[in-house]
Amino acid sequence: MISIPVLLRTARDYLLLWLGLAVLLIVFIVLFTIATNSSLMEQGVEHLKTPFIRKFLTVLMGTDVVSMLSPTVIASFGFTHPLTWTVIIVYCLTVTSGGLAGEMDRGTIDLLAGLPLSRGSIYNAVGLVVLLKGWVMCWGVWMGTVLGRMYVDNPDIHLDSLARVAGHLCVTYTFIVSFSLAISGGFSRRGPAVALSFFLIFYCFVLNVLRAIWPGFDALKWTDFLYYYQTVIVVRDEAFKWRDIGVLMSASTIWWGVGLLVFVRRDIPAR
């Protein structure tokens, strides 16, 4: 059950934000692809062979990156670049928090609740907008790589392998959307909803770094969604990592279902 009017309204309200971020992301990836195919980049690769940096990258990427560096592997770094994550997460948290908790915070949820719409249809409509437009942004990373590859004219960048990486990025993004939407549906204020969602995301990124410093943190790797999103392994094996996809999709389904149940059953304070 999905409310088409709410879906169209949410898509319209955040259209400019989405367009701006999508263009920014594509332009950045094009420039990133061009930069990583320059002669200066080839000189900088030597620094990656430093033992500490090599170990650090091995944990972050899930395999020894330095031993298998190739144009495709280097291009896949764009799918995990901090700016790529920043753009995608900003869009996700802005819309999920604004579409549910933000409506309650502004007092406009009463208008929606007064319409012949079920709460479930509102929840699913907001979630679908975040998913569909976010997936387009994820594939925008791949499109930026395609455009950059055309500019540098490097056939060694294998777009089919990077398409699999884009698919994994979509699945990982789906997981982020699922818990962000669930958290937003359980709060009546937008600020706390954004803060808690950001904390969970920040926790995963920090844990990913700490695992590179101290192996003792590996016991917590199952709580880190980045552990199930290792782009270099996807490129190396030239195959989807179905186990990782299954874990993320299962967790996404649970978060989405719990969030939907909470939003449908909770009391919405009058404003």
C-alpha cells in the first residue's frame, strides 16, 4: 500500500536537492576518474606500499588492494570515497527525517492524517521516494565513471565489474534508508531522528577504521554495514557477493517492517 499523492508530493518537495546532489556526485566521479588516470596518480600509488597504509587499506577494502591494483580497482574507490558517501547520506537523512518526523515536528502531519490515507501508505510512499531517487544517485556514480572513462580513453576500466559494485552500493543504500526511515517514524522531532541515524552511520565508519588499527574490534564487524560492502572483492571476483547482499536485504526488511509497525501503532502528539 502506497499513497501516490504523498509519493508525488515528497518527490516534488525534494526535487531540487536531489538534482543538485546528483549532478555534484556525477561531476565529482568524472573528475575522480580523470585524476586517478593521471601520471601523478601513478607516482602516488608507491606510497600505498607503506606497511601501515597497506594494512589499513586491506581492512577497509576487505583484501590486499596494493597487490591487485588495476584501473578498475582504482576506479572502484570512487564508490567508497568520503564525498560519495556524504552526498548519498545527506540526501537519505534529509528526506527520511523530513518526510515523517519533520511532518510531526512542523505540525503538518495532522493534515495528512486527516486525509483518507493509511499511515502505512504514507510511510511506504516516503520510503519509496528515498529509495528510487537514491538508487539513481548510486547508478550516477557508475555513470560518472563511464563518462570519465570515455574522456581518458582507458579500456582497462571494466564497466561490467563496476556495474556490480553499483548494484552492491544500491543494496547498502537500501539498508541505510530502512533504519533511517524506521527511526524517523518513531520520533516526533526531526533533530533527534537525524542525530540517531547519523550516530549509527558514524559508528559503522569509525568501527571500520578501528578494525584497521586493532584486530580486537573484528568481533564487532557483523554490526558494520561496510563489512558487507567491499568493492574491491566484487571487482576481484567479478561476481556479486550474494551472501553480503542477502544479509543487508534481510536486515533492511526487518528494519522496514519494524519501522512501519511502530509508525502505524504509535500515538502522534497533537500540535
